[in-house]
Amino acid sequence: QVPPCWIRPLEVGQSHVLDEVTVTLLDSNHCPGSVMFLFEGTFGTILYTGDFRYTSSMQGEPLLRGRHIDRLYLDNTHCHPQRALPSRQLATRQAARLIRAHPHHHVVIGVYTLGKEALLVDLALEFSTWVVVSPWRLEQMRLLELPDVFTAEEGAGWIRAVDVAEICWDSLVTWNALHPTIAILPTGRPVKVTHPNIHPIPYSDHSSFSELCEFVKWLKPCSIIPIVKSDMCQVYFQEYLSSAPQVLPDFKVPKPLPEPVQQHSQRRGQDPMSLWRRVARRSVPRGVVFESPEKCTEKPEAFTGAEVAQQHHCEPGLCSKEGCTSHRDEEKEKEELSGEQPGAAIAVSQAPVSSEHFPKGFAEQYLLTPLNVLKHRSSQTFNELVEDFFRRGE
């Protein structure tokens, strides 16, 4: 349900230069279409894995081999010594052995919207049977250009893929009343089995702990930031980190504002957080600005009834959509900045920001600083940071 105007296709394996930042997409070996992002710029080199499953073949990637990585944002879903997982090939063989042990049973496999497609294909080829899926999932499999082993015809095959939420006690009772049935749950997470015919299989699209260690040991980044924030796992990788200095600048707190400026803000009755909201609504960038979506002003169907903020930089001569509200007069814009209307939806503008409105170096010092570092700063220091940023933006 993302409007097409926000989608910017980027080729995997090719480097793209966007706003003085080079970004390269690399296959992450997760679900279809999943990628890792390699960012390069004056801030250094950052690799963001997203959800990924490491394999030794990644060491053959030319863009990663011998590359100095300043920061590694790591998928730490299974980052614990006790979370040992077999490879997906071994897990597939385990599922096949389970099916052979129940030769007269139908097999139901619980899957999510994306992921585990390779498991379904391998089992279909192993047992020479169709995999029965819903019509919408069948269309999805065809869009992914997977082998022709899927069908929406009920009864055409004795292996069926359903949503993982359907694997429960009531479903197993219903299925077994019609025909002996076993259910397979391919997951690397611990699950609670509610029926004796439900069989978890350690098949995961996330890296195991040993794979994470091998990946970090090979990549040798300067620092690691876990993506799953509730599980800080850096301690497991300290011995594998590079001793080379990081290119990313250290966080530096700007000098306190002169007293008259602070008093001026207080006289206007503006607290630092209100200033921050005002700056954010003006046009603080959120990541790399690819392009101005000036030609897409219609609201998504899923958000009918909600106010969708328009872009402030749409060129009247280029906008061809009827009802475009991007060209607001200055008075209306001032009214929006002066206060929040009850019930109104708020959206942060992603318009390109010129250097005169965005002090150079601030993004490197603040936006790239991990949240756990900011949390350790005092509230007074943070307020001074916001005040200084707003003053420079004026």
C-alpha cells in the first residue's frame, strides 16, 4: 500500500550516487527482494544488513571483499550462543525425513507472506507433488518467477502452504477429521506446540550465531550496532573488530547559545521540543532524498479520511494532477507552523534542504549518532543542541 511515487527502483550490485552519498544494494539471502545497503560518503562507510542469512559465498562479493567498514548495522535476531541453527539445506532434509516418516499423511506448512519459498519448491521436487496455495499466493509465486510447482486447485497435491497463523489446535483437529495430517512450522524461534501433529523445523531466513561470528570475523568492522535493539550483542564480537580508526566523526556538543538568544526564546514561550517539532515540520531530511514526487498527489486508498501532508517544493509548471494542494500560499503555511490543529495528521516533509537552512556537519554529528548515545546525554545538553540547530536554520 505504498504509493508508486515513493518507489525508486535501484539495481542490485550497482552503485548509485545520491546527494553526495554512494549507495549500493547487495543481496541479503533473506526473503525474495531483500537487500543489504552499503553507504559511502564523507561520514565513512556503513553496511546495513537488514534481515539477512549469511553464507560463505558473500565473501566473494567484490564490493565487500577487503572493504573497510566503519559501522555495521547487524541483524542480531539469533545472536546468542544457545541459538544454534542448521543451514537451510540441512533443515530442508530434516523436513523431508519427517514427511517420509508419515507416508499416509497430508502435509500443511505454515509460512509468512514472504519467505520459505525455497523450502516449498525443494519439497515439491523431492516428492513430485504440487504445493497447493491460495489464489493470491499463487499469483505472488508467479511474479517471483519460481518453478512451476504451485497450484490453487484444491486436492491437486498433498502438500499445502497456509498462513502460519492457521497452524493451531483447532485447524489440526479439523484437518485430521478429513484426512490424517501433519503440520510443519519452519522457524528458528522457540515455539509452543499446541498439538502432537505440529512439528517445528529449525528453518530460518536469519543468520545463526555461528554464522554471525563468521561474518563479523571476515568483515572486521570498526563497530557494530545491533538492529534488534532489545538484544545488545556487541560483546560477542569484540575480538573480531578492526583496530583501525573510524571515519565517522565523534558526537560533539555545540557551544551553548549566548544568553540573549536563550532569553529571546523563553520570552516567546517556546520550549526546545516545540522548536524541534517546528524544525522537523519545515524540512528535516529523513535519509537520502531520491527525487521529488511532485507528480503524485493522490492519497492512498488505505488512508482515506486521514490528512496527508503535501510537498512544499512542487513546481506548478510540472504538476499535472488535479486538486494538487502543494502550492499553498505563505499565509496558510504560517498558520500550519504556528500550532497543531486537533486531530490533524502530521507528516515530516522530505523536501530537499539547501545548505543555508541545514548547517553542514550537523547530520554527521547528530543524525548518525546511535540513540543509546543520545539517551546518555543530559536533557539540558539536548535542548541546547535543538536550540542551536533552530537558530542556525533561521
